[in-house]
Amino acid sequence: MIVLNYHNFSEYNNYRLKRGKTLKSGYGSNFNKQIRFLNKHFQFSYPNEFFGDKTTSGIHILITFDDGYKDNYDIAFPILKQHNAKVIFFIVTNIIGTNDWLTHDKLRFLVEKKYKSENEVETCLKKMNQGHSIATWIKQNENLIAIPEQRLMMNWKEVEEIDKEGFKIAPHTHQHSILSFLDYTKQEGEIQTSIKTLESKLKKICNYFAYPNGLYNADSLNVLNKSAIQYGFTTQPGFNSKENAPLQLKRIGVNASDSIGVLLLKLYLNRKK
């Protein structure tokens, strides 16, 4: 099973030659081409369908979106409906319906405001993705971090509408905390608060979970087992087989701006991982 990992349609994150603005979304037409292509050549499936006894033939593929950006609702949702895709939206429950931004978006906004260089911020975020704390760097620059009061994330009404259409909504922690930085008790709080919040809002049991920045440890797996989560999603690239540990599923990072050629190249390069 191939799991594709998208985030948003921001022109900053989906840049080609030059980064655009964080608050400007685009690439809807290109994303539609991607989903149309995938629908033609692959079999959309959820994990329980792939790992179950009634697996159909063909190459199985699942679309995932992390964090809960508003443009997931504005741009992706109608396209995914049109093509009957199988999709999981992993949301940060504490930020849904607020004007707050995630840490990485706040830091990237420093580049847009020309307070910091792109290289400095992206190097800092890369360190975070590799499991290093950047708390000291953030504290040293907190006087610069001021974001506009503009909603970047979905609200609960939008989340509920996506859920009612049959797509899956799942937790991505409560505050996008990097789990491997936390002790067991704090991990348990982050994970279970996000699960309980979603179950309260949507009146459904949560079966899926995605690790922020793909970082987790043995404590994370123990909490998910205790919380009856069946499938966990990492950011480790590669294809999944039925022998894969269900709480450590691989995902291939893609952008809404990727051409079909680039998308296929990413699949080819990660096919044996």
C-alpha cells in the first residue's frame, strides 16, 4: 500500500523556483490532475481494506493530509469528493477553529516578513524534523513572531462537513507537540486529549493517528496501543506491505504542486524502502 502525505496548498510550502506567500493558496488544478491520475492507475483504499481479508487486486493507495489547514477544505475536499478518493485528514485538535498558527508556519512567516533568511529558518526546522529541540532558538526570536489574525486552519464546522461526506478525520495530537521530546505522561496527555476531543466532536471512534513530524518512540506506541488506535502513520518514506507494523506505516511526502512526472519519480525512488 502506498500512502501519500500532503500538508497544504500554500505557495510558500509548494514552491518551485521561488517561495510564495504563506497565506496564498494555489495548485488546485494541478492537484486535480494528480488525483485523476491516481484514480485511473491505482486502487484507493483505507488501511483496514488493505490489511483485511477482502483485498482487491491492483496497487493500493491512500491520500493523507496533516495538520488541518483551511485550504484542505477549500481546495482538496471538493476534488477528492469528485474522484471518490480514500482520504484521512489528520488534525491538530487544539488549533482547529482558532486564528493561531502552528510553530513551523510562524517561523516561516519570519522569512516572508524578511526578519529571517529562508536558509536560517528552514535549517532550524530541518533540525526539529531530525529530533532536535529548537525551543532555545524560538525563545531568542519570540519578539519577532507576530502573525496576522487570519485563519489558516479549518474550523469545526468544516471538519464535520468533511466527516459527513465519509472521509476519515483522525488525531495528530492536541498541540502538534513532538512526541519524542515528551515523557510518557505528557505523551499520553497529548494523544488522548486529541482522541477524546475528536470523538466528542464527531461522535465516532478514532482508529488512526499520525505522529507530528513523524517523530515517536516506544512510549508513543504504548500509548496508542492503550488508546485502541489501530493504525499509526510515520513520515518514513516507502511502500507498505501486509507485514508492516500497523502503528508504523510509511508515507511518501508529496506536494500539490508536483507534476505527474515528479509524483511518479517519488514513487519509483521509494518503492523498495
